[in-house]
Amino acid sequence: MILKRRNEEAEKAAAAATAAAAAAAAETTEAPAVRKPAKAASPAYIPKFRFCRFDAAVMILVVLLAAGVALQLYRTTQSSITADSHLETVLTVSGTEVWRINLADSTAQQTYKVTVDAGSLTVLAQNGKVCISASDCPDQICVHTGWLSSAGQTAVCLPFKVVLKVVSVNAQGSITQDTSALYDAISK
């Protein structure tokens, strides 16, 4: 009986050793198993947007409101120009008017140079339009504004405190409506 037990234990040990050797051989010949990355902890609440009729109504309302404001600004600027009025350019430095020109008379090229402590800039008027053509200011926003030709348009050089605006003037020489206040709060 003792011999029988020893034989059974020896057989079990041999079978276990054979199984371990077979498993080791199988691991080396098979492709390594691909591990899946651990999932990141997901937040407890994930909002989901659902487009509804109310959203469409709000979008339409915003577009109509913006169009209404643009139309009102256009009407205001166009109503300031009457049959007996004309467009003039007004150049102010630190709130003081230094140059005024009738744009209808500016068929020939005219320039005006403004010199302040910080530098200088040049205003160019020709063919019924005006612009700041050159400036020593660092950001050059006034130069990049481009040509002004309609009542209410404004070009501002903040470093030099220069404002160039186009206004509508009636036959008596007074401004019919200064529409620049509608557009530009910085120059005021």
C-alpha cells in the first residue's frame, strides 16, 4: 500500500511537470496576449445637447435683431445726406479741429501732415475719399482702416490722439447729423 501511494505520487508529479513544460512551450510559441488599456474614470454626468424648436426660435430671433440694428444704422447714416448737403472730412488732434476738407472738391490729391510729440502721420484725400496713408504709431490700426467715403466713417489713431471722420454738412456749414457716435465710442 505504501508502494502504491508512492507510485501514484510519482505519477502525479511527473504529470504536473509535463503539463508545466507544455505550458511553458506554448507561451513561447504563441503571440503575446494584447492587454486592453484600463478605462479612464468617466464623469458621473455627461450632458447631451438636443436641438429643439426653442433653440431654433432663439437663433432666428438673434439673427433678426442683428439685421434690424444694421438696417437702423444704415438708415440713420443715409438720412443725414440731403440734396443740399455734402460730405466733409474733419481731422482733430487731442479734441481740437486742425483740418477740414470738402470731399466733393477733393478730386486732386491733397495731403496733410500731423506732427505730435510721439511722431507724425499723413492724411491723404483724393477722388471723394480720405485715409490715413502713413503713421509712426506702433500698431498701424489707423493706416489699416483704409479709405473713408461715407458719412459716419471714422479712423482713429489712439497713440497720437488723432480722429479722422467723415460728416455730412448742410449748405449753412453745420453738421446735419454726426453719426460717428453710433459707431465709435473710443473717439469720444
